[in-house]
Amino acid sequence: MQAPATERGLYRGFPAVHTVHIKYAQWVAVSAELFLSTTDSTPMYQQIVDQITAKVMAGDWKPGQALPSIRELASASRVSVITVKRAYADLMLAGIIVTRHGMGSFVAESSDLPNDLLRAEFTQHFDAMLACAARLGITRHEIRQLLDDEQADPTPDTSGGSTP
Amino acid sequence: MTAALALSGVTKRYDSFALQDITLSMPEGQIMGLVGVNGAGKTTLLRILSGLARADAGTVEVLGHAMPAQQVAVKKELGFASEDMRLYKSQTLRWHMDFIRSIYPGWDEAYATDLLRRFDLRPEQTLAGFSHGQRVKALLLLNFARRPKLLLLDEPTTGLDPVARDEVLQALADILRDDARSVLFSSHNTRDIEQLADTISFVHQGRLLASKDKESFLDDWRRIICQGTWPADEHAWPEIAMTRQNGSLLELRVRQFSDGLLGRLQAQGLDIRSAEAMSLEDIFVTTVRAGGAA
Amino acid sequence: MKRFELNLPMIKHLVAKDWILFQKQLAAYVTGGIFALCLIGMAKGWSFYLGSLLLLVVMVGISCFSISTSLLVERKEHTLAFVMSLPLTPLDFYLAKLLGNLVTFFVPFLLLSVGTLAVIAFTPLPDGLIVFSVLIFGFVTLAYSVSLSVAMAVESEGWNTFAMIGSMVLINPFIMLLGQIPEITHNVSTERVVWSVPAVAILLVEIVGSVAVLVATGWVHCRKKAFY
């Protein structure tokens, strides 16, 4: 899928004509801002990773779509360039984004990415649940019993399929 | 790409204070945060960089030019705002803006107008009527609107109310977009440095304790809570900056964290409860309390 | 050090800045001076004494005011750092300060001096006063030069005040001294303008002294390589 020309790095090749550059960047910044907090106990690079992952899972940023440049994201989210670099590096390792040399970063092309990520999250929760059960001494049989009980009297579905 | 600044072996002696053997550099397009207690040498360092003071020894290069020999060329592209700087009380902000505009060709009037609105300043008001926060913002505006290649700021957000501080940080974040412009700022608001700086430099008693990229710097430090008794053998644990014991609870502040360290602690019979990152403020206080070795 | 690479546009900016900053107060002093000249011109006994006293006060005021506001107040008000961060060298700065001071003093001073001489020449006042006045003006100039060099050298407000007041208060003994020299007093009440040898000698000392002090001050400060 073709990313819109505006996001595809046009502003990266822009000459340093400051007033025009800033005005353009302000327009782009609307879509590049993340909501970061310095008082949150999660390190900021992790917040960036989490929020970008959430956006990909929710479909805000589609597979193949260009990511904001590191500087653009840093400026719009008021965080240092090095933190964004680290977050992008982590996202690359996780396979959520890919970096093409000289062209910038893009959401990974895998069309199943949102699902893959959700599945990874599910597996994480599942393993954690099993570990917790082991510490409490809850047997597999008891877990199955709990599942059957839940099915008979289901709790309301809190999320519409996207990450809270 | 020329370095924004490069200091080598810089020394400066005053009667009761001396800056010793500072070697520091910063590439273009970065933001460096300077941390240190009052009197540690931050202001002296900034003065040497801006050409207002001359080092007794060592070399100073700013924006590719030797200082203070070529200070005129440097100051054309340099913005400097410090806490002890004042403007002319009898004149209006507009007079100051016109004065700066007549000297620097890079003055952007549209940007200045935008900053006036964002900083909530009235240009027709005389400086005598400005509060501390307004004065700081006025000085910053006079610097920002010229779009200098390097900004040296001494405590740009100190003493500002939360809204003003937010606006200043926003203006600083705007500079990030340009990869040819750099900022070096000192601040007691360590959260500002934590948020915006690419590199953190730590000055203490006239010496440079550390100058490292922010992420690695913060990654090095951990606050480990464990249960057990501390063997009180500091020499075997150079990575640990500070320990506190209360009954069976032990808090360790570690300056050089590694997974191997956790293993060694466990081998000592300590039961690790948690190992968390520390805020820059905690790191700062710990370093100073621990006797200034980072 | 490139001693002769002066940043002339910058120096012009600074001198213009200093001039603008003090225009209003300077105008007030000059108005007072003109009023004093009117009093002197009336050529009555009481108005002459009152007028000449007022004139001296105004001249002393201009001298001290010019130095105090451009140098001392700038230091106290910490606007120095602002100026020093502009693209100029210490040499440009001190030269501009010197020039700025000279302009803010000499413009009104010369105005009033010439005005006084004109008043003396074109009114019933004895023209012999001209020599007397010129010598007094010369003294004021010398006192100003000394105060200026002290102000540029020393930051302490105490020493500066001492230098300014001290040198100005010496006007009285100086005038009395002039009164002791027969060649001068002899011609004061006449219509003849006589430049006797002692008068010329005193004037020469005043002029050469002022110039020497100013040049020495400039020399010393313009060799400074840094502001702090």
C-alpha cells in the first residue's frame, strides 16, 4: 500500500528553508504526536514502543505505512531524539517496523501484524497466568473448572478487540 | 559535520573555585543537558563556551571556530541566556526586539510574533514591569527568534510557573526538528533534561564526572531492593554507590548495573525483591551524596 | 590579538543604544543649563551668581550622570552580560563604551559651553569672563576624564562615587586658585579677552591631561582579552 507522499519522507529531503519547514512540519506533527509522560514509571522509550505497537494493532498505522522521521516524532512528542532512536530500534527487533536505508522507517508489511501482536500478548498473559497458578498451587483441573464456570456465567466483554 | 562544541583540557581558576581539565564535545543536531549543584562550574563552563570568559588552559572550539579568538564569528550564530542576565528596564520588549533584529540578519519576525503569543508577553510593556518568569521568557524569545545554530542556556526553566515551563519546553522541542541546530542547557529541573537531552553531562566541584548519552546513562543506574544483610565490604562492590539498611530490608543504589551483578548479589545470600530504574534526580542526589564519583 | 579589526557597525549600534537610553534625562539637564544661561545673561548681580551656580551644577550633573548610567548602572543592573553576548570583542565593547560616554557628555557640554561664551559675548557681561569660564570648563573636562577612567577600571560603587564627587568638589578650590592669579583676575571685569601666560598654561594642562587620561584608559582596557 502506498503511503501518502507527504508522509513518505518528502519533508526529509526538504531544503532548510526554515519558515516553510516549520509550517509544513506543524501540519505533519498532528499525526506524529504520541502522548508521553515523564512521571510514568515506564521508561519513555518503552512508552513510545507501547504506543506505536498499540497504534499498529488498532490499525491507526497500516502495514507498509511510513513512520514519522525520528526527528519529527521527537519534536512533536517533546522527547529527545536518542530516545526515539532507541524505541525504533526496539520496534525493529520486535519486527513491528522495518527500516529501509535512506528512506526511513515503515510499519512491517506483514498483513497479519495486528493479529500477530495480539496473539503474542495473549501468549504472554497465558504464560503469566499459568505461572501464577503454579505459585498458588492451582491445578490444571481447577483451571478448566474455572473456565467452565466462566462460560456458564460470562463477564461482560470490556474491550472491542483492540488493546486497551 | 562540524562539532557544535569541543573542549579539551579546559581549566579556569578563580579565587575560591577552579574548573579543572574539562574535556567535552557535542556533535551538531543534539541537545545536551548539564547537571550539577550550584557552584559546580556549570555557569563558568557556559561563559567559557560563549566567549564571556577565557580559559586559563586547554582549547575551546565552538561551531568550528577557536574561542575566544574568533568569538565574533561564533556569537553571530550563538544564542546565550543566563540567569544573571538582565535587559534594560527603561525600555520595552519591542525596543529590545528591534535592537536584536538590527544586529542579526537571521531574525524571523513571524516566529517572534508567534513566540510572543505562546509565551504570553506584551511587546509594548517596559521590562521594569516584567515578573521573573516573563523576563526569562523575554530573554529566551530574543534568542529563539534569531534561530541561532547553537543555544547555550543557563537554567532556562528555573523559576518558571508550570505553564511557562511547558511553553519553553515546547519551543525547545521545536528546535529538535532542525538537525543542524544544537542546544546545551543546564537545569535543576532534571525532568527537563531527562525528557529532552540526548546527552547528559555531570559537573561536580569543577570536574566533569560523566558525559554520556542519556539512555545508557539512565540504564546504568538501578535501585535494588532486597532482603538480607549487607556484607559492608564496599571495595568488592565498586558498582554500588549507596546502601541503606533497615532491619532486613536493604536498598542498594547501583551506578553500574549488569545482570552479572544481580547474580553476585544473590550469591551473597540476598533475596532480590525489585530492581528499578532511577530518575535522573535520584541519580543526581545519589552521586553527590556518594562523594562525587560517577 | 587583531587589535585593529574593529567591528564598526557593532560599535555604532552600541553608541546609538547608549544615546537613546539617556536621551530623556539628558534633555532635562540641557534645559536646566539653558535656564541657567538665561539667568546669567540677565546680567544682574543675583541672577549671575544663581545662574553660574546652576550652570556648574548642571555640568557636573551631566558628567556624573553620563558615567554613572552608562557604566555603573549597567553593572548593577546586570545588562552587561546581554551586551557582551552580542557579536563583538572586548575591544569593541570598551571602545564603544568610551565613545558612547564621550558622546553623551561632550554633546551637551559643548552646547552649554558655547552657549555660555555666546551669552558672555553678546550681553552686557564683561568679555573678560570668557577666559575665566573656559578655564573652569577645562577643569570640568579634566575631572570628567578622571572619573571616567576610574569608572572603567574599578567596579566598586564606593570608589567611583568618591572619584566623581571628589573631583567635582575640587572646583571650588580651583576657582579660588584662579582668583589668586593676578593676570587672570586683572582682566575678568574688563571687556578685553586676554590670554595671559598662566591662563594658557592652565588650559594646556587641562586639555593635555584630559586627552592623556582618556587615551591611557582606552589603551589599558582595549588590551583586555575577555570580559570576565
